[in-house]
Amino acid sequence: MKRSTQIALTLLGAGMVGTGIWLIKAVPDPQGVMRALPFLLAGFGSGIFGHGMGEWIARKAAQADPSLARQIEIEQKDERNIMIGNMAKAKAFDMMTYVFGMVMVSFAIMNESVLMVLALLICYLLVQDYAIYCRFRLEKEL
């Protein structure tokens, strides 16, 4: 990632966190979207800030020790490590399929809002459809 992108992400994240915290303090009685927006800004901003700072710190560490940077690059591109990562993702996806289904059923049993259950269902089906699409694409390639 380019240095300018790292700086932009870090500043964007910090700005989002600051805006979120300011909105939490500035709006005394939030209604509608304003009840969630400050927390979303602070949460997403924290993630973006952490990503930008992590990339910046990694680049600084790589500049300080080029041999360590080369070793890390080799390990990241190692086929065995890639295979292990993909297997871990596959197992996590399998578990997520069942957990997501149980959460949807639990929300339905608890008489949660229909919109919430439908939103979860749409997300669940989107993920499952993408998995099927990827499987067909990979079967054609391999």
C-alpha cells in the first residue's frame, strides 16, 4: 500500500472516530438514525484507523530490517501457509453457516422485529449465494 494511502486511511479513521465521539456528546436526545450513526462512525473509524496505522508500522519495521521484511514476504507467499489459511477460512465458513441459521431462528422465536429477521435472512442468503457462485467458478477453472 502506498504511503499516501496509509496516511489518508489513518486520517480518515481518526476523523470518523472524532466525529462519532463528537456526535455522541453533541446530540442530547438522538432520534432515528442518529441513535446508531455516532457509534457506527466510531466503530468503522477505529477499524480504518487501525488498518492505516498497522500498515504504516509494518512499513517502518520493514525499512528498519530488510532481511526480516524479506522473510515475512516469503512466509506470506508460501503455498503451505496459503493452504492453511484457506482451510481455516473454510472451517470458519462452515461454522458460520450453522451459527447464522441458529441466530435467525432464535430471533424469530423471540418475536424480534420482522425487518431484523429479514435483514439477517438476506445477508445469510447473500453469503450462501456467493459461496455457490465461487464454487461454480472454481470448478470451471480447475
